[in-house]
Amino acid sequence: MSCDCYGRVKENLSKHFQDKAPAGSANFEIEVEGYVFGISDEGVTHRAATNVKVRYQAPKKAGGVKKVTQSTFVRATFCPFCGLNYQSGQPAKLDTPPQAE
């Protein structure tokens, strides 16, 4: 069993907004943010992710400090909708602490 929540959530959101929109509305585009895309043997995969921004001041060689901003993301191991592990397809076990990848 593998997680197909990204497609299902996108489809459900599209249907929801089409049902609620005024008659004659068209060309709906649904963008589900908070996912990263990867390529595996199964094709393109989707995983829930949280964007992270880090800001700090770093010393300059000539003295003083400069502002530094870095961006990255934290990729989820389990789907937040169905609870399946993205790699194994197994449900989450509550007694197992999260593992860094």
C-alpha cells in the first residue's frame, strides 16, 4: 500500500471549490503547497514538507557583521493525512521516535 494523498487532497479541494463557486466559474487551478517532489523508481513522488528560513548575523573578514539568510526544508517521513510511511507504506507506530533522514 502506498500513499496517494497528494492527488486525492488536490482532487477533493478542486471539487470543493467548484461546488462552492458561482455558476459559470471555470479554469480552476489548485496548488497544494507544503510538498516537495522527488524522483524514484515509482516515478515522481510527493512528500509533505515544511519550509525553514534561518536568519543570523555573521562576522565579516573586514570587521563588522552581515545579515545572512538561508532557506531549506524539513521533509516528513509520514503522510500527515493517512499516516503511512512514505518509503515503506507502513502505518506510523506511536512508540517509535521520529528518525532524521
